[in-house]
Amino acid sequence: NGTIYSFDPTNPSGTLQVEHDFTSAEGSDCAGAVPGSFPAARLVFSGAKMYGIRCTGGANNFGTLFRMKPGMPSSFQLYSFTGGLDGRLPAAGLVAHGGLLYGVTWLGGQFSQQYSWGGGIYSVDPSSSTLVATSVYQFPPSAGGAGTVGTQPSGPLVFKGGYFYGCTDYGGLHSAG
């Protein structure tokens, strides 16, 4: 199920320190689960806490979001994606901007009840004591899965010039992502 580890680059002959051992309930990586999402558990820091995602696992087996303070295993917090507006199968890690963290889910969202695709963009507020993913955008498919803006985002978001940029796996004008 994997670990979170730390390593001191000034002591290359030293050992890795395990910060957290993931249980199967806390999720597993996305390798193979979501196209284009490897490495899935890329960590990002906000303040003194690190954040990351796992594609599967959690209370609903729709993936998890986690945070913890390095060196403090008891600070580990877990959020389980519900498959509703927050989506399911988080992919490609998180990116920090404007005091929030942003990520994408490959499936789920408001259209997932009608269609098997969709996905969305979510945000996380690191200043909140409660760890929760809040829907920012839902990818709207049209009949047959060929939504003109695309569906099933899988690549990491990038922020440049006031905009986030990302890629989808499916849909678009030519139904090719």
C-alpha cells in the first residue's frame, strides 16, 4: 500500500525515515488505475503540512486525500471522496495557488449519475481544521461522452498567467481528449 518517507540528502549513506505506512483503507497509488496519472501520490506542502492523494481506498473506495505534519504520524488526517460532487479517483496530485490547493478527479461529479465519465476540479483549504475537497468545476459530457471541453481530467494542473491549464483523456471536439 506504500509509505510516506523522508530522506536527508546531506547524509546519503543514511536511511530513509518512514513518516506514514498506508493501510489498504487509506488507499493505493494510481499506477494503472487512471491513465496518465503516474506518479499519483506527488506530495505538496502548504505551511508545515504535506498533502497528497491516493486514487483508490477510503470509506467509498473512490480515493482519498491526506495531510500530515512531517515527523508527527499522529497528525495524519484522511478525506474519503464520495463520488458525488467531489468526484472519485483523484489524479495527478495537487498544486498550490492563492492559499488553496487544487486537484482533479478522473470520474464523478454532477454528471456521473447519467454518464460513466465526467470528473472535475476541486480545491482544498489548508487553513481549515477539517480536511475536505470542495468542487470548483464539473466537466459536462454530452451524449456519447464527447463533451466539447473534454472529460476525465488526468494530468496535473499548472498555473500560469492567471489561469489553470490541464488535460483530459476523453471528449473534446474530436472525441480524443
